[in-house]
Amino acid sequence: MACRYRADEICPDLPMVAAGARAAGLETPALCGLAGLPGNADARDIRDAFGQALSEAGVGLPDQGLARRHALRRLAARLVHGDIATAGLATDDWWETEAESAEEQSFVSLIPQCGCCADPSVRVLY
């Protein structure tokens, strides 16, 4: 979850994750506050509370590059499972992600830089 936080992916279910952490015995004031947020809480409130909970628990944040690579891998899994279309890959600057492994480099090289590049109905003539 710290990688998702660092990559600016805020999951609306973080209050439930916090409740699970509390049930497992982790107690900090911010974690208690996060666990008590309603399901329709503002994403900024969730982000702020989660960041504070991480800090209070002594959890260090991964660097931005590592977090981005983890997000890239989640994106690849979503594509493989059919949870996202190829055009959905062009919604961010994924193609600029600094890949480390050969697999990551291969995946990044396939990511379209814009939605029209992923749309099979658009023909580009050279």
C-alpha cells in the first residue's frame, strides 16, 4: 500500500485496510482515524490520513521510481486479466516509466503514447 500511496494511487478501500491493520494489533491515532472514515470520504482526506498513519507507524515510503514500477506491474496484470483495454494504457505517461527488467522494458515499449495510437479504428498513413 505504501507503493500505491507513493505512486498517487489512492484506493477508496484504505479505511477497510486500516481497520484490518487495527484488528491485527497495529494502533496509531491516524490509523484509528483512517479506519473510521466513511466509504464515501474524499480521496484527499483518505490520502492525508494514510500518509499520517504510515508516518506514525514508522513505515518509510519507497522512492518514486520503485513505486511507479510496482504500478506498472499492476497495470500489466490488469491488461492480462482483461480489466483494462489497450487504449486505457494511454491514460498516463506510462511509456516514460524507467523500466529496470527486460520484461518491464518490453511492456513499456508496447504502451501507446496517446489514445489514438491504441485505437484500431484510427489508421496512420506514412
